[in-house]
Amino acid sequence: MDSKNLDLVFSALSDATRRGILASLASGERTVHELTSDFDISQPAVSRHLRVLDSAGLVRREKRGRETIVTAATETAAEAAHWLTHYVDFWTAHFDQMDVILTKQRERPDGR
Amino acid sequence: MDSKNLDLVFSALSDATRRGILASLASGERTVHELTSDFDISQPAVSRHLRVLDSAGLVRREKRGRETIVTAATETAAEAAHWLTHYVDFWTAHFDQMDVILTKQRERPDGR
DNA sequence: CGAATCCATAACAAAATGGTTATGGATTTT
DNA sequence: AAAATCCATAACCATTTTGTTATGGATTCG
């Protein structure tokens, strides 16, 4: 997952409607038509949200007859979650170190 | 973490410069001036990125004399990571179920 | 005290975002 | 075959974003 992909993934996740689409895909695949009736926006608006999610690798679209079937692509979200968790761990580790240092200073205020 | 906060957090994380700022804060606090020399953009641009990160709750700013000290706020990123992980788990669970169903169908193609 | 430094905000321009309606291709239904 | 359905794209508009330069307040340095 490179920087450009992270841009796309986090940007895609920054919209409540798109997160809602992903949430509704948890219960299984949905057509564009079904998604349009789930959310109170026009069909073209749904199509554009899906293109954003698709570009980010967060959903897959597949033509089936005249319908388009949408499914969640778990791996990409998992990668983004790992990235975020990695940073949190990284920060936390350093904060723990800082805490150790500060504790030592408190124990020996003369700096020995 | 409500929907509006998720908007702010993911939107803040969708910019490579802001992720870079967060990364550089892993090694400890930095002043706005230091961050400005780290990244090849103007000081006002850095200030605005910091305001975005601050609004999302991803950093804290503290005036110290004429300097502004910036530190990472781990908790918020952790919450976003948890949100994302939760969804991944949720999806994965359903996909696993689907997989079970599909496997059973493969084992008994007559649908018994 | 005067000069320099640190930083936030305002004003502006360019680009991206998210909604709409209009349209048309492909497929299914009748 | 004609009508209806599903969906993508184009065109348009309002809003937001991200960079810039200009400016000024607060603090520190000499």
C-alpha cells in the first residue's frame, strides 16, 4: 500500500454515504439499484460514490445482465487498518519511552 | 467516535503531507517552525494542515513562548483504527459464512 | 528599545468534490 | 418489436480544499 493508495482509501472513507455503502455491503452483495434506494440520493450520485470506492480498491463491480453487482473488497480496508494501527503502535511505543524517561526524572530529580 | 468525527479523521488522513506530519511526530514533539523546514511548503500551509489535524483530534497544539509545540494525539487515531478493524472483521465474518455456504454447496451440488 | 523570529489569519486563485438533471446504451420484460 | 429497467457518463453548479503572498500580534534577542 503506497502513499497514493492511502490517499485514495482514506479519502474514500471520509464520506459518510460511502461508509454507509460499505456497511450495507457487509450483509452481502447489492446492486446499484438497491443501493440507490437505500440512500436518499440520485442514482448517478451512487454511481460516482461507487467509482470512488472502486478506485480506492474498497469495492468490486461486476456486470451481471443489465445489473451491476457490488461487493466489498476486504483486503484494501484491512491494509489501511494495518497502516493506521502501525502508526498508533509506533506513537505509543515512543510515548511509553517518554513516560519511562519522565518517570525516571521524577524518581531522581537531580538528574543522576 | 461519531460519523462527523470519522469524516474529519479520515479526511485528515487522506493527505500525504498530513500523514508525514503525523509520522514525524512519532519521534516526539515538534514546533511549527521545524515542521515547516521538514516539508517543502510555506509556513501558512503547515499551519493549515495542523488546523485540520487539530480539528480531527489527531494532534494537540500548545503555545510555549512564541513557539507552538505540536504533539500527536494517539487516542483518536486508535479509535479510527478500531472502527476500520471492526468493519473489516464484520465483512470477513460474513465472507467466511458465505464461504461455508459455498463450500457446502460444492460438497453437495444437488442442494440437499 | 529596536530588530528579528515564530506563528496565525486573511485574501486570492486553481483544482477537487458532491449533488443535480439529461441522455443514451444494454438488457430484460411484455 | 416496443416498452421498461438498470446503469454510466456528461454537463452544470455550489462548496470545499490547498497552495500562495501579505500582514500583524506576540515573544525573544542584541
